[in-house]
Amino acid sequence: MLTTLSPQLREATQSFIDNLLASEAFMHYQEARKLMSEDEEAHTLMERLNNAQATVRQQQSTGGVGQAEVDSLRLIQQRALRNPVILDYAQARQEAVEFLREINGEISQLLGIDFASFANHATC
């Protein structure tokens, strides 16, 4: 069953989205995401980190994680934690997530249900 939003609800929804996107948390996140995508060093470092994590996870699942892989992963993690672009992105992302949780809490309180869980499971 497809439900079409009324013009009033569509307008209210668009206003809500516009306000979310104009919030400090989202503006900071969007800027940090842009900088992250434009910074080759940060981008390469994150790719290396993701690959090293995947390698260690795969080796853990087969029961044979080598010390060299663990040491390599730790070294890449340390480099990532020292990269200001990555740090700013991680902080901005966390702030945006916390902001969305706060918004979800407000909506949930008004509706009397956990809005995000309900919306997530409503697509059975």
C-alpha cells in the first residue's frame, strides 16, 4: 500500500529536513565529509585502515591472526588518530549521530513510541 503525503505534511517534512540540514551538527558533518573526500592522505589512510581491519577480521574467523597484521593495524590506527582531517570527520559524524538521536528522542516522546525503531521495522 502506497501512501501519499498530503501537501501540508509534505511541506512540514521538507521544512524539517531543511532545518536538520541547516543545523550546526549537520553543517559541520557535511564540511568534514567534504574535506575528508578531498584529502588524499586521509582518504588513503582510511582505505588502508579498512583493509587492515578486514584482514584481521578474516584471520580471526579462521583462528590465525598473525602478529605482523596486528602490529600493522595498530600502526595504521595510530596514524589515523593523529590525522586532523580524520579526527574532525569522526567528531563531526559523532555529533551528527548524537543530534539525530536527540531528534529521535523528541519525536518518540511526542508519538509515544520509539520512532526510529518503528520506522526501521515498518518495512516488513
